[in-house]
Amino acid sequence: MIINTICIFLVSCGLIFFIGGAVGIIRFPDFYTRMHAAGKGDTCSMILILTGLSLYILHEPTTANFLVVGKILFIALFIMSTSPTSTHALIKAGFEEGIKMWKREDEKEGQE
Amino acid sequence: MENFFVFAGVAILALMIPIIYRILVGPTAIDRIVAVNVIGTKTTVLLIVIGMLYERVGMFVDFALTYALLNFVGSLAAAKFFDRVNPAKSFSTMKAEEPQE
């Protein structure tokens, strides 16, 4: 019962972070800010959801379930290290392509 | 608990729809690549939730692992491609650095 509650809490928190990432990807004005929302929100929510699911699987502690939980935690660790790497590589590619950064309206006027 | 997993799966699937908008509309090509990367991460989680629903997590977790690997390699390859595909741009940045020295 307690494990179910913790699992539901963690997965709900992950879904909230996913919603934040999706809103950021749609609403942000700039390529770089969109990348920020994508990288952070995705990684955090993925870790929360996978932790909740592995807690639920450990409800019946058998050897096969321990193996499955180990694999799930390996996926979490893997995405936790690769998602920032791919975000960094893509931002570098975009920066060298010369995509302009977004600025506020008054700052644009001040430059002109 | 079964109902909650169905809800979580449907919610993750519904959250992919606004990101597909970014893939279709996205002003630059790299925007689209980022959106595909995000959808790939969501799919990795969704595969494990589907495994929980079918009560065969041991099988689906391998699919999720493979999908995460392919997603990473795909986005890195796209980034490398965009680094190399623009020789004119990198040449102009080299020329811009010369007057400083």
C-alpha cells in the first residue's frame, strides 16, 4: 500500500515534468531556450517515472525482478548521461550554423 | 494500479502530440531533431509502462534499452552531420577570427 502510494506520487511528478517540457518546447521563442526545456524536463521526468516503476516491480522481490530493476536503472543512468551529451552536440551544431539568439523587444530597439 | 498505468501511458502518449507540432512547424532543422530526441526519450518510458501493463517487463525493458541507444546514436549522428555539412559557414568564422590576431 505504501509502495503503491510512493509509486503513484513519483510517476505523477514525472508526468508534471513532462508537461513542463512539452509546454517549454512549444512556447519558448528561441532555439536555445527550447533546447533547455527539452534537455532538463525530459531527463528529470524520465528518472522520476523509472524510479517509481522499479519500486512497483520490487513489490515481489524475486531474482528475475531484481534483474529487471537493474536493467531499468541502467536505462535511467544511460539516458541521464547521454541526454546532456546529445543536447550539447546539437547546440554546438546550431551555434556554428549561426542561429541568432532571441532578445527582448526593447533591447532590439536599443541596438538599432 | 492497473488503471493508473493505463492513465500514465495515455498521458505520455498525449504529451507527444504537442511535440509533433514542433517537428512539423519548427523553423530550423535542429529544432526538429531536438523534438525527435524528446519523443524518443518519451517512447523509452512508454515502452516500460506498456511492459508493466502486459506483465512482461523483462521483455519490454530490452526494447526500451535498444531504443535509448538508437536515439542517442541518431541524435549524435545528426549533430555531426550538421557540423560538417556547412563548410562555407565554418570558413567564414575562420575568416572572422583572423583580424583579431
